Amino acid sequence: MDIETELLDESELKGLLSPSDLRFGRCFSDHMFLMDYSEGHGWHHPRIVPYGNFSLDPAAASLHYGQAIFEGLKAYWGKDGKIRLFRARDNMERFNHSAWRMCMPQIDKEEVLEGIKTLIRIDRRWVPKARGTSLYIRPFMFATEAFLGVRPAREYMLSVILSPVGAYYAEGFNPVKIFVTDRYIRSAPGGVGEAKTAGNYAASLMASKEAKELGFTQVLWLDAAERRYIEEVGTMNIFFLLEDTLVTPALTGSILPGITRDSVLQLARDWGLKAEERRISINEVLEKAERHALKECFGTGTAAVISPVGLLYYRDRGYAINSGRTGNLAQRLFDEITGIQYGEREDIHGWTEVI
């Protein structure tokens, strides 16, 4: 792919933040990748330009009908001085699944990955070197065709922006407190819960806002039909260690198929742990918590990797997990996955790719 480049002069480059000042998704690198799509012409005009504002027609379909999807992956500066991507092709595959579900055009996964790598090479100074930091990569696509009417758009833009980040949660790797809601729903069977589309996150904001006002970090969603079966946390998939069995909700179409989720399942099975994907009710989890059979709970996702959960709050009652401490399995998984990401541990599954 022939990528056109328009680069800033050195005097125009932004200043870098120190690792201690990095906040998730608050600062962005000097350049971005863009590519356009039009029906009959396909994807065209791949380019890297200075980071800046878009110009959109007020009737752009994404502003009215919600055709917008995105992905999230990271690049890591290893101890050997090499920059690594983690399971980037799986992100590209999920991006295409989201595009399919939202009636948007498929991408050539290798071409977009080439665009991402080229952008990172140009802006490599933005990959932070401190342990615990990384370069967050946000590919996204949105409808640009100007029209009013309910149908799939015929024109789109794809963009990739980069953001150096530290810990996602203010708690860092310390256990978070989760509010379980049975008032709101995030997604329903047959809906778009398995797609990484903007509307899913808009639907989660009210419950998240109310939970944070009460002092909780995130919301745990239950199923739409019975408000009984656990689905996912707003920004993470969820796992429970019940006695000696690791359990996570099965993918039913209303849950995002997390890449870190899949990594955890693979590692658990590599280690000989019993791991199940099945329906699990909030009542089962809380009953196990009362009997101290719920040994650990943690979330998984690109942003936080592993996020231990120290307390679940449901119907005016809090349930402490592992006395509010990080569990051994959560710690082991975090150490293993981040060790692979930074090139410190053997990558037997071929998950990383050096840029």
C-alpha cells in the first residue's frame, strides 16, 4: 500500500509528557492515519497527516444514525528496545466483525495494520518507555456521506490515532469496587452488544454516572431479559474464580468478545486450570461469595489488562471478595500477559509482533 505522508517539521512537534503525568486518552501523538471509502471505488487515499480536526458535513450519517465503530490495542516498548504489538490481527478481525454488524465496509486487515505500523514508526517517540505505560492505538470508522434517511451510508472514513497512556483506573492494579445494576441494560439478544460500536457505550453512560456518584469504579451488567445473568463490565469482560474453577459468561451475542478475555482463557488452560464459559447468575456469584467459595473476581480488557475486583455491590449490599485484596490468579495473569507484551516472557502463542 502506497501511503502518502504529510509530516510536521521538527519545530512543530508537541512536547512529551513524563510517565507520571500520563492519563488515559488525554494526549495524542503528532500524526494520524486516514483512509476514505466510497461505494464503487472502495478504500482509497491512505495517508498520514498531522493530528487535527475533521471537516464533516452537518448531514454526515454518523452524526444522525450512529454508524461508528472502533478498536483499541496497544504498542509496548520492551526492555530490549523493541516496540511490540499484542494480538493486533485479532483486533483487525474484530473490527471487521463490528463493521459487518453495522452494515459498514470491510477493511483489508493487512493494509490497515501496515498503516498502523507506519504511523507508529513515524511517531515512535510517543511510545513511553516506563514499565506500566504503553501506546494506546485507536482505529475507528464512521459514516461521512451527507444525507438524511435510514439506510447504510455509502461513504466512510477510517482513522487511527495514538495516545501514550498509564494505568486506566485511578486505582492502578489495586482492586476496584463494582456496582451491579438491574435497572439499566447495555444490550439485548439480537442487538449489537458483540460489536464495538459507539452506541453501546452511549447506552452505558447513565448507569456508569450513577455508579460513580455512589463511589464505584464501574458497572456490572446483567442480561436484558431476566436481569439475572451476568454479562460484562462497562469496559471489561468479567471472570470469577469459584473454588478451583475459573468462570466467565459465555459469548451469546450481547457480550463483546474480548481479546484479553481470550488470552486469559488460553493461559488458564495452558496452566491446567479448569476454565468454563457458561451462563452464570448474579445469585450464584453472591451465594458463593457468602460461603467464601468466590475466591477471586477480576475484569479483563486492553485498557486495564487485568483489573482485580474487591467488592460487588448489589441491591444495597456489598459483598467483599478475597477480603478486598488482589488474588494470586489475577496477579499471575497480569504478570504473564504484561510480561509477554513487554517482551520479558516467552510468547509461545505468537501473540506479539515487533514493529
